[in-house]
Amino acid sequence: MSYDDNFPERLIADAFHVLYYHSSVWNFGNTKWLGIGLFMNPFDMWVKQEIIFETKPTLILETGSAMGGSALFYATVLDQMGQGKIISVDIQDEKSGMGIPKLKHKRITFLKGNSVDLAMIKKLKSMIKASDRVMVFLDSDHSMEHVARELKAYGPMVTPGCYMVVDDTNLGGHPVVNPTVPGPGPFAAVMEYLAKEKSFEIDQSRHKFYMTWCVNGFLRKK
């Protein structure tokens, strides 16, 4: 089912989506993977592991390390598959109260820096082998401008048949409004990108659990 099908059901799902997002129980830090916090809802975690298993990437690029829980989650899936590495980029430092994660895992490399800096993009490209199957998760600065730059920079790195997943496209009224993240946000960046870039398509089948923080953000490279 696509995100827009069955209008009455969509109203119910969106109401729960907004309730969950703003819930004090969720509270953007109360969800953990193996004891490490991450900023994802369980529905998206399930879908992402399905995509990883189905497409079998050998390299996952992540922007937005936060506490490191998402990278650890992806690494755990790759452990079960017996292959793959993760490179996770984040601009955060100790002054923000949430520095580069201290956790250690043989499959994860954390890099400190801005995900769209030319030097960072050059470094990441140099770490990709010709034989790699590359998947991308974009989950850093959620302004439309920043996400647009990420899409343009990281899209060419994705292997055909693999995915570029854009998180927090639910912001900007789709259906969540978060005053700390003003403006049109990631959703608008994705739709603008797809209007020009025809090598990616939205995989609507990944919306199967009704609530996703990646609304129109599961992009499969043709």
C-alpha cells in the first residue's frame, strides 16, 4: 500500500504517528539497540534490516551518527550476514554534549566532520572499493538545503539496486511539525531531487507499517 492510499486509515495512522513522535515516553533517547541510544522508530528499524538483507550491501554510508545506536544496529545485521562495513559521519563534538560515539565495533568507522564538506566527500569516495555494493542512510542536518546537498553528493555513490534512505521526511507537516526544525525539511528536498534525478525511484512498498519517519524516503537506485 502506498502512503496515500485509504484516506480514513491514513488519518488514523497519522494521528498515531504524531502522538508517538511527540510522546514523552519516546523522548528521542528512550529507544536503544543493545544498550546504545538511537533516533529511529521500531517500524523503520525493521524495514531497514529487510532492505539490508535483501540488497546485501558491502558498504553502508551513514550521515548522522548521534549516539551510535543506528550504526550498531546496521552492524549487527551485517554480522548475521557475515559481510559489510559501515562508515558513519557526524559533525558533533564534545561541546554539544554528544560527541562522536565511543563504542567500538569491527565493522564501524566513525568520522568527525560535515557530511557535505568537499574534503569529507572526497575521503568517503576514496574509501569505496570498485567491488563494493554501497547503501546510504541520510540522517544528519534536516534542513532542506543540507539534505539537498547530501542527495546530490551521495546519490552517485549508491550502487544500482541498492537504496538511499532519507530519514525524517516526516517533518514539515508529513505529518509531523517540529518547531526545532523549521522550514520544508527533508521531504521537500527529496521531491525536488527526484524531479531532476531519474536514476532513483520511491519504493512505496516500504511504507507497509503505516507509520514511517522516511515518508517517500526509501529511494531505490534503478
